[in-house]
Amino acid sequence: MKTLKILLVLLITSTLFSSCAIVKPGEVGVRQTFGRLRGNIIDPGLAIINPLTTTLVKIPTRTVNREVKLNLPSKEGLNVSSQISILYHVKQEKAVDIINEVGANFERVLILSTFRSASADVCAQFFAKDMHSGKRSVIETQIKEKMTKLLENRGFVIEAVLLKSITLPSGLYAAIEAKLRAEQQAQQMEFVLLKENREAERKRIEAAGIRDAQLIIKEGISEGNIEWKSLEVLKEIATSSNAKLIITDGKTPVLINPDK
């Protein structure tokens, strides 16, 4: 009798435990009875179910980070090895529709297949070097936009597509580095030429200034000016109290110092 009571208690306890399900934060639950979804969406917390006829299907609504390794085609026909993260989440109000239309394995069936198609279409429009340069953000945005369009009204929100690592084909790295070095050398040569042109222009301006100054001086030294200055000097000497001997032809005086 005592053993029967213990078995009865264990059975009741086991039934109670199996009748309780926990929906964790960041996910929702849907009751599935005999293969059909019934009832409202269950928010995070404790849910009571009939373990004999009902199971609780859980769908994550938090942001999911799915990393994918993929060979992407390039515009020139190369295969570029890449590691990409897809950030997405499920709309809570669409959880029942997603399970009905796609199933609980919606990530493999819908998200990943859509991503492979969108990334191949987008990357085929870019050269391999573009995936490794400043156009990476453009490629990420275009893949995200294409996925969003393909998954429109399906209950998914694509938050971001991130190209985490890109491995270019062997030999392409060397070609890119050689091109960058050539571009840097060309920029340096342009700087040198610009500097030389500015220096040449400075010298031309300086030479023009010297030439103009010399022309002004030359124009000022005329025969009349020389005669006028000579007369002024002669007048100053003549009015001086010192003894002097002046020999002149009337144009240019010559002073002879009698003391020497």
C-alpha cells in the first residue's frame, strides 16, 4: 500500500513537471496539438500544456547572429572566400505564420538560402578587390536590402549583413599592393612637379621685379639728370669755405684737392 502511494505521488509529480514549460526571455512559444498550432502566442514565462497531446514550439525573437562561410563570385569570375555574419530577428506577431508556412527550421530553409542568393547576385557586380576595400560597406548594404526585399512580409527583420573576413585569391594581394604603390608614387610625383612649378613661378616673378627695377633706374639716369646733378655738386663746392681747385667743361666738375 505504501509503495503504491509513493508510485502515485511520483506519477503525479512527473505529470505536473511535464505539464509545465518555460519560455525564456528573447523567445515566444506556440502550443502545437496533434500537429496543429492552437491558442495565442505565449510570452516569456511559465506555460501549462497537456504533455500527452500538446508540445510547445519555441521561436527566438531576440537578435540572432548567424555566421556563414561562403565562396562569393566576383565580377571578373573569381571565387572569394568570405566569412559573413547575418543579424536578424523574428517578429513576434508573425511566429505562428512562420511555423505554419516554413516550419521551426526556418533559418536553414529561408534565411540562409535567401542570403546565399542575395550575396551571389550582389557580389557578382563587384570586382574582388572591391570586397577588400572601401566598397565593403556598399556590398553589405546591398545584400541586406536584397534580403529584406526577398523576405518582405515573411515575418523577419534583417538588421545587418557584416563581411567579417575576405580572403582574396593568391596573387591578387600582390597585384593590389603593386597598384597602391604605383598610385602613391604618382601622387608623390605630382607633389614634386607642383612644388617645382611654384618655385619656377617664384623665380620668374623675382626676375621680373629685378628687371622692372633696373628699367626704372636706367630711365632715371639720363644725360640731363647727370648734368643737373653735376651743377648742384659744383654749386656746393663753389660755396664751400675750403680752398679747392675746380676744373670743368661746364658739364662735369673735377675737384683737385690742393692739400695732396
